[in-house]
Amino acid sequence: MIKIDRSPAPPELTPEIIEMKTNAFKANHGLAVWKEPYIMRGLLNMTHSKCCYCECRLDEESKYMEVEHFHHKEAYENEVVLWDNLLPSCKKCNDHKGDHDTVAEPIIDPSKQDPKDHLVFYSFQIRGKTDLGKTTEDILNLNDSKHHVLPRFRICNQLTDKLNELLETASSLTADSPRGTKTRFRNRMIRFLEECQPNEPYTAVKATTVVNDKKYSDIIIILQALGMWSEPLVSLDQIMRRYQLDIEK
């Protein structure tokens, strides 16, 4: 989970439309008044097509987006189409949250709180380090073995393998290495760091894994010594670090 910058409401979601849809829902709770292409498209764009909670990709074949009402729609009818109450979620996270009352017992709203202030990473699990984080962990079942922990394990292993390959190549570079060789390696590093940006799935897990791997630090030291640690590598690294979680000791 990472901090989401909430985009402005779609222009189609006018006060008049909000009132009309809210009244329609109050009259019939079976009406999915929020299922409008412009609402769903706006929510997907806001999170780069990721679940706001687990960060899985929502445009993959086996997954689809559900409109998540942060304050549950049955208990808080007046917020059923309020933009600030809507988030994109995968079915698993939405099912786990269910009709939990986030007013009576708050969880992290990633569009309002920064998850890294409340969560830590430990052995492929995401755990709460504050009361808000612990409640979020429990309610969303963030450490479901099959749907969350196993994908994180696979992602971390893939990143470790890539770092092994990158460090091996970086260690062979010298000041006398051909410019083309240096350029090709630099481009590999750019592609690697691009995989850890907020538009990619599982950003928090990727950023935490990479930043805390000594091999990554060793690569940076080599590139700095060769004068190769410059833009856009510096910028990509800085952005990635914004999303890393603390490691639980």
C-alpha cells in the first residue's frame, strides 16, 4: 500500500448528479449508482490501475476493479457517490473489508494517510506498527498467504535475482570500459528502477526490497565512482525511496 494522490472528481460528477444518484440509492439499495464509466475510469487513473490496498494490477485478465466505498455505503448513504469516499479495489480486498465501519474503527485511507507511517515489512508480510496499521492489517487480511504473501515472495525473489545480475555486470565495469557498454548498463538500471515506480504494481514491496538490499547499495557505489550515477537514475531512486516501508526488526 502506498500514498495515493487523489485526483479531482470527474467533471460529470456534478452536485446535481450526486444528489440524484444518492436519492436513487436511498430508494433502492440494490442500485449500483456508482457504476459509471467515468467514475471507474477516474478511479483507475488515480492509482495507475492498481488496487488501492494491496497494489495488485487491476487490468490483468484474472482481476477486475470494484468501486470501494471507504465509508460503507449501507451505513453512510449520503457518501455513496461522493468522490472522496470512492477508491478502486480488487475483489479480495473489498470482500475482506466488507461492511466494516471505518468511522467507528478506522483503517488507513491511502488517499488521506501515508501507509508507510503505519505499516512495516517483515518476511514478505506487511504488518501494522501503529494501532491504525494493525487494524488495517487485520481488516484487510493483508497477510493472506495465497493472495498476498506468495506474490510478494515471488516479486522479492525476482528483484534479488536481477540485482545479482546487475551487480555482477557493474563489478566488471571500469573507467576504460567502452562508452557503449556503460550506456547499455545504465539503460538496464533505468529499466530496473522503472519497475519500482508508483505506476507499477506492488511499489511498496519492491521499493522496500531494493533499498534494503546491500547489492543495490554496492551498485550505486560503483556507478558513483565511475561518474554514471546521474539523472535519470538519481530521480528514479529518489522517487522509489518515498514508498519504502520500514523493516521490522
